[in-house]
Amino acid sequence: MFTYANAVLTALSVHIMEAGGALQLSNTEVLFNNEALKKLLIDYSLGAFKDTEEYEFTHETALRFNELYSYCNEVFKNPARLHEYSVAIVKHLSASSSHPGIKPGEVFVAHLSGLQTAAGKTDALLILKAEQKKDFVTVAQQQQDIDLQHHQGLDPGKPDKACLVLNNQAASGYQVFVIDHAGKGGEAKYWVNDFLKLKERSNEFSQTKHILNAARHFITDRLPTGYEVNKTDQAELLNRSIDYFKANEHFNATEFEQQVFVNEDIINAYKDYGQQYQLQHSLETPGAFMIDDKAVKRQARNFKSVLKLDKNFHVYIHGPNELIERGVDEDGRKFYKIYYREES
């Protein structure tokens, strides 16, 4: 990730994209004479990047053909040309925004310096699109009277779409962070897929995330189609999966499969599913890597093992399934019998 306590906003250009993709392009970059406003813009633009998920530019032919990658190259070589390239960036955004559901908004393109990363200080290119407006009331004293006025402006806490490109690892597509509060329609993927053309960077975070995702989908979706497993069996497998990642610092595929699935037939079925999952997501996850704790914590919320019994009961399962007995009584009513030592 990065920190920005000492970041400096060195150049900023702002353009407007109207409904349908029409543009209002500014002639010059923004000139500042207010340091407080600079600080607010830095906090507004960088403070929202709280995610540890990283991306990199990509292209099906060659990386140099990715428009945003090329513009970043030029800006990092000569930040004084930011405004010139901001125009090209916004025109490319307009060309990538053909869906009628895409919202208009102000587009900020900025160059920043002094961001701190694990590799040292670096500069960055920021592209931010503000689509939503927030209502504000200002209070001003006019001699002996109080004047209230209504304004609309940007909410400093939540930019709609943003991309931060750090000036490092250029050969592999730069280190990129993304914010995309997308809708559910056809317009939802244009920011990452059509405009930026990004792919997820392979690192410990993404490797941990995808192995856990694959295991969860295999247990809940694929396993019941080929094997006789009930909800308690699935719950135990889910618990074993997340417990392995919580208990270990290093992931080993063979060790994980044997500890979680045990049965050789199920292990082979999981391996086949894992290969399909990697092809579907264009991944090459190694068989061994360091486990990322942040990815484990994020994924753990999806590994809650819950028995939903009609509309009356939700039973959360954390223990082994030997402590749960399933049956049907003489009247045909289904039941679970749960064994425990202490009530808390």
C-alpha cells in the first residue's frame, strides 16, 4: 500500500464529462493560491484508497498499446505536461463511456509527489471522476442578520471512481489502486475494463484471496453436485479451510488439500475445479506462498457456516460435525441434535 502524510499536489487539471460522453475541456491546469484547499484535495483523493488490492495495466497484444499506460509513462517523464495528457486521458474516458447509463461528472487528473511506499518515496498520477453531488448549507453573518444558502458540491469522504498509479514497477504495468463504486447495469465494468484496462496483480493478497474463494465455491456449489454432502459436512469443510489460513503463515497446496478435504476423490475433484477457476479468472496461483492476513480477515466473513432452518432458526456452526446429529422423528419432522459442554 502507501501513505500520503507528506504528499504534495504538484499539478491538477479538471474537465467535465456531460451525459452521453460530451466534454467540456479546460484550457489550462488549476492554479492554487490556497494551501488549505490543496490539503483538502489530497485528503479527498487519497484518503479513500483503503483497499490493499493491487492492479496493473494490461493489453491483449502488448502493454505499450494500453492508452493509460502510455499516458502515465509520458507524465512521469515530464510532469509539466500533465494538462496536455489530461486532455488525452479524458477523451479516452469519453470514448470508453458509450453505455447510456454512465453518469456525467467532473474528471480530476493530478500529479502528486512524496507518496511513501515499501520501496521508498515515489510520485503518482491520479484520475478521479466525481459523479455524485452532495447538498450543503452555508451560514454567513450579514451585519446583524444570518444568511443561509444552499450549495451542491463534492463529498470529500467518498469519490465515485478513482485510479491511482504509482510510479514504480513500470515494466509490469505499474502498481495501480482503484476505487469503483459501480452500479449493477452494463455500465458497471467500464471504468476498470474499458477505460483503464487493468488486471489484478499477482501477490500474496490476491493469491490468498483466490485460493479461499475457489475453496468456498467448490464446497458450497460444486461438491454437492457430485457427492452426498449435507449442510453440516459443508460447514465443517468451510471451517477447516479458513482455519488452515488462520493457523499458518505459509500456504502449501498439498498440505491444504490433505488437511481440509482428506478424501482422495474429493481432493482430485477440488484440483480439477481449481484449474477451471484459474482459467476463468486468468490466474496462475503458485502452489506455495506467504499467506496475507488482511486477505484472510476479509474472506473470513464469507466463511460463516450457517444452517438456515425454515424461517425460524439460524444455527452458526464452528465446531466439528460429530457434535451435530441430523434426523427425522416419527411424525416426519426434521431435526438437528447439538451436543455441547458449556452454555455461554
